[in-house]
Amino acid sequence: MRNLAPGTVYLWHVHEGTCQAPGEPVAGWTYRTQVGPDGTLTSNASGNANTKGKSSTFDADPTKSYSVNVHVSTLTNGLAPGTIIACGDLTASKASAKSRPKKPHPPQAQGPKP
């Protein structure tokens, strides 16, 4: 994220639901740095920050929507703690070629046999 208050800690997590209609936070996530169940995002002196989270138990349900949002953790620029400052709806993506098993080439594509 960019243009955050410099040197400030924000909270973030994955929710079931969309940004317009968020549900409860999704359990089972581990964040790079965390406070309780929330990940933390700390901006540098320029107001920029990045982080990541992962889960070994989360299996996205294709019939549900998911989003991630970022909250202020303390009074920040006049915003009360817990105020959402950013949100993004998550969309499923196809597995990359690296994660899919490679199919063998058909015999004619392998060239002539010696």
C-alpha cells in the first residue's frame, strides 16, 4: 500500500463476503506479523508498506466471495480505530503452469527416433 501515514501500524485480514457486504473474518490465517487474529501492516517513513498472509487450512469455496480489508489500529489522521481505509475483493485465478503437472508431448512432437 502507498500513501499511508508514515510509521503507522494498520490491521488487515481476509473476510468472507465482498467489500460492499463483508462477513466475518476467515479463520486459519497466519500473517507475517500479527496482533491477535489480525495481520499487521506497518508503513515506512515514506508511507509505504507491504506484507503477506497464508493459510494451510483455508480452501476457498467457489460459491462464496472473499475480500481483504485494512483498518487503522489507533486514532490516525482523525480516523477512529477500526475504520476501514482500503478493501479489495478477491477473485479466483487459475493455477500457474508451475503448479500443474506437465503433460508429456505426443510422440510426433518429440522428433524422430534415432
